[in-house]
Amino acid sequence: MNVTPRIAVIGAGYWGQNLVRVFSQLGHLALVCDRDPAVLRRLGAIYTGVPTVGEPEEVFAAKGIDAVAIAAPTIDHAPLAARALAAGKHVFVEKPLALSTAEGAQLVERAAGAELTLMVGHLMLYHEAVVRLKEMIDFGLIGELYYLYSQRLNLGRIRRDENVLWSLAPHDVSIALYLFGETPQEVSCRGGSYIQRPSGVEDVIFCDLSFPEGRVAHLHCSWLDPHKTRRLTVVGSRKMVVFDDMEPSEKLRIYDKGIEAVRDQPDYETYGEALTLRSGDIFIPKLDVPEPLKVECQHFIECVRGGAAPRSDGSNGAAVLAVLEAASRSLGRRGAPIAIEAGGGR
């Protein structure tokens, strides 16, 4: 592979313009595609020398393009990714990978068959605080991982083309699967539509993921909330950790807290096992937090160059998709538990 992969960005809207910016900073931006001429004129004035086109087919036909980054509307993710793979391009596609597990599985199979990189933009897996938290769990520093809960809340940004489950929850689902290292067995989700009642687009959801061995994750997402919150709490047998992405510097707080059994105490004195509360120090590690999007894009470039599987590869994206699809079905059934088949991703 070319040591400097040439990347085209398809979709230069709200988020796509960030991909344009970062791939340009990294020296790999070769082409920008969007159907809005005004957007192309504006970006053409900023990124002089980078050609722009109005149709994805022009990108797929371009022989000098090694990879594409797709930031189009969600409904177009799978079709565009499939066409890019068919054209022999490596693919970075924003979350979610597709709108169904069947579509996601087809993309994974196509990428593998063509020996092309397929990476999904699960941004939070490239946040230094989440990576550090994963290391703490894997090294046993928090003890046995019991449960976690996350809050992703704000007043806006309201979407009309998808509900808050598909818009915001992919971030927290991807984090939960990453930290637990497996896919949940069952999903339950409830929510409400208040701003766009006629269309039924949910503004708030409460989602529970049930993992093996009784471990659970609870996700709360809303774009109808007075607080801008991006917080994750992880509870283990030895320590508890809070990741607050709204904190400017102290993003991780490690609490030396827990409940322990008192050993060697006669049962006749306690009528059962005695428990004691443990409350120790709070440790705030120093983190060097580069822009997660830049880390993510650099990771994609390195995977294209070397052929390694991305952290958020197609299989990982399909696993997140399986959870979202089950949650969507549960949402339509007023919170009825939906089982996820074994092997629905990793």
C-alpha cells in the first residue's frame, strides 16, 4: 500500500467537515464529495488544491483514491460502503455501520473477501480516558467488573432523520462492549417522543444491556435535557471509576470504595455474613488527551498501510449494530426484552 494513502471524504455536512479537516491535517485528503455546491465552494476555498466532486460515483471511479471516509446520512452508509468496497477502496464509515445486522454482515464479508480495511467510526474507543479505563479493567485494577451506567444528555442537537437511540447510543454501546469484552445476551429499551410526536422520533431512551454472569450496563440518552452531560460510571469489586468528558482536565476519577465481607466472625454474632463499607482515597490520573478524531483517523491510515484489523473493525461495528437493532425492536414493544443471538459480533 502507498505509504501515503489518498483518502476521499463522502459527505461534508456537520460531522463530515471534521473528517475533511483532520485528514487534511494528516496530509491524506485527496478529494471531497458532497451534493451541495455551496458546501463544495466553501471547502474548496479553505482546502485549496483539493478537488471536489458532487457525486459518489466520481469518487469510486477515481483511480488515484485508495480509501474513502463516509459521513453521509445513516441510510446511505451501507450502500455507499458496499459500492466503495466493490471499487476496491478501503472504507471508513461513520457510525452506525448500517441499519440492519444483515447489511452489516454483508459489508464485513465483502471487505474480508476483497482484503480491504473496513473501519467504523466509533469515536469513543479512541478517547484516551476510555483506553486507560480499559487497561485498568484488563489488568484487574478495579477488581471484578460488576456494572456500568452512562449518561449522554443535552438540549439538542435534534435530528429528524433518526431517533436518539441511533444518533447517540452507538457511542455508549460501543464503550460497553469494549469494556466488557463481549456482546450482551439481552437488551431492553424504553423511550419517549415529545418534540416530534407526529413522527414518533424518540427524544429520550433508557436502555439496559444484560451480559453474561449477571453484569449489566444502563444507558440514558436524550437531546431533551437541561444538562449537557457526558458521563460514564464503572463499578468494580475493588474500585469505582467515573469518566466525565465534560471535565476540561480531570476526566477520570478513581474511587477506592467498595463493600467487603468481614472474615472470621462467628455467624451466631451476625446471623449471616457481616459486611463493611470501605471508603478510601480518590485518585485523578494525569491524562494526555489528544483529539480522539485525530487518533481515530490516524489509526485508520495505519491499518490501511499495514493491513492490521482496526480496533473498531467491521465485526465490532456489526456487534454494536446487533445491540442497536435489538434495542430498536424493544423500544417498539415498550421495553420487552429482546435476546441477541450468540455470535452477533464480538
